[in-house]
Amino acid sequence: MSQNSPIPAPISSIEIIRPDDWHLHVRDDDALKAVVPFTARQCGRAVIMPNLSPPITTTAQAHQYQKRILKATEPYNYFQPLMTLYLTDTTPVEEIQSALQSGIICALKLYPAGATTNSAAGVTDIKKTYPTLEKMQQLGIPLLVHGEVTHHDVDIFDREKQFIEQRLLSITKDFPELKIVFEHITTREAVDFVTQSSPYIAATITAHHLLMNRNDMLVGGIKPHHYCLPVLKRKTHQDALIKAAISGNKKFFMGTDSAPHSQQNKETACGCAGMFSAFAAIEFYAEAFDKAGALDKLEQFSSLNGPLFYGLATNSDKITLKRESWIIPESYQFGSDRVIPLRAGKTIQWKVISK
Ligand code: NCD
Ligand code: ZN
């Protein structure tokens, strides 16, 4: 830039089609009431993860859970919770037919047993689910995948990469027309796999994996609130995720994986995995895209690519994001407990303006 060229003023606000969150944990009961309105305020839809305890494994359970979510989001009458079922070794093939007929189930979620929070009932051997996957392929119901192997000998930072090699390649080969969302991807290898695979394969990317790497969890003292699964990786992977998110490639879309836990359950000798980001989901993404000089690519990632993959219409209204710094509260109410939000007590640069 020559000495005389004026420095362009930073963009002060953007308007985008209302986003959707394609991967969200909202818990249940009073915790649900505390967290789900944050998402409903800014998103048109959210894919609700089924890892309650016990998990949501039947359409009937999902129906009841959806009712509780709708009750908790009444003021936001446009908000649609898209329900999922938790795939187990024994999910009956007939359940897939009822899931489709119900019109409320958008996908099934595969948790390898023991991979993450409330995954004890997860799949122990993918082959056991093959008849169910066959039916899902036939009916066009997507499989959402927590892509990490769980074997004790596999290093936690390599679990996603190993999952691609040991599981995903064979699933995609055996079910070439099964729609699969590789959820919350965290590695360059996952970006490459999704980019190179068929149009049936897509991926969600969280805001926290775009904004942070493992140094943010481990340097200067261990930060339990930055511990999630899949765990934050090194910066080269963070850079690959940013590149994918801003690329304009239709296979990548927003999924916060906002996963609130009580302060006590995070700040303990064996803290559980998950970050709470839903209270400022689109603002965190806006910050990541802004940093990458790609605010113009945010709408495609947050509001267009997801519905396209799921075969749904895009939301019909818009939201406005303003460049305005505000301080994130130190904690939020979470049922009878408190939850520490992502970046508690620090500033964030963007704000959704209510109309
Ligand atoms: C999630 C949770 O707490 O339910 N935790 C997380 O770290 N992301 C489970 C999950 O999505 O893996
Ligand atoms: Zn999740």
C-alpha cells in the first residue's frame, strides 16, 4: 500500500440470512430452560444432539424432548429444533422408518462407545449397525458422526485422523450414497477427507476450533473450560479449519457443538468435555471470519450450506451483526448451577442487534 492510500475503515455491521446451528447440546429440564433460548434468539433451527442420560434412542422419546424444547423457546416462535436419534448397536431398522414418518427426526448420531460425554451406550462395532445404515441410505436420512476412535492405545490428538483411516473410509465405501456429516472436525486430515470425498459427505466446524488451538488450553496453566472433544489441536490444524470455513466450499457449515456443563463438573480433578458458546454463537464465528478477512463468506457458512446439504429451505429472515465490543459475563445460570461461558469476563467484538 502506498503511503498516501487511506486505510479502509473496518466494516461496522453486516446483515446475513438467519443462521442455523447444525450441532447443539441443550441438555434437559432446568438446564435446558437456561441455555436453549440463547440459540433460539439467533438461529432459525438447531440440530439437537441426543446424548442425554439416558440417550434419546426412539422417535417417541425425541418427540417428548422436542416438546420440552419448544416450550422453553416459546417467545421465539420461528425456532425449529431438528431432532436426532442416538444410534446404538441395537437400533431396530423399523425405528428408521418411524423416524422418517414422524417428520421431526433429521438424522441419527453415531457416537463410538466411550468417545465423549454420555456415550457409554454408543456403538461398539459399526458392523452391528449396517442394516440400520442400509435403511438410512435408502431413505436419505443422514448419519452424523462423532469421528474419534476410542482405543486406549491411540493418542488423543490422533483419534480423529485414525477414525478416518479405520472407520470412515470403510463406511463411505460400503454406503456410497449415505449422507454423512463428519461433526466438529478438528484436523487438516478431516478437512482433506471431506474436500476429496463425494457430495454425500459434509462437515461441521465449531467456532472454538476456529478461534483456538491447544496452546489456549495448556499454556500458562491448564484451562478446564477450554477442554472439549475432539480436543483442540495444534495451530496448523486450526489454520486448515479456518481455510475450509472461509473457502466457500458448500461441504462446510456451522455447528457450534455448544456443550454446557456445570462449573463444578468442569473445575474438578476429572473435568468433563465441552464448551458453552451458544450465548454468542454467531458473534464468535463473525470474529473468526473477520480475523481471516472473510466476513463476506460468513453467510454462506452459517446460513446457506447447512440447509443445502440437509435439503431444507434457507431461513426467510435476516439478522444484523454490529461491530461492538461487549464483555462476556463471568457465568450464566444453569438450572440450579452456574455455567462458565467461553471467554468468560473477556471482550468479544461483535453483537447481534435485535430488530
Ligand atoms: C459434548 C457434550 O458435553 O455433550 N462434549 C464435547 O466436548 N463436545 C459431547 C460431544 O459432542 O462430543
Ligand atoms: Zn457435540
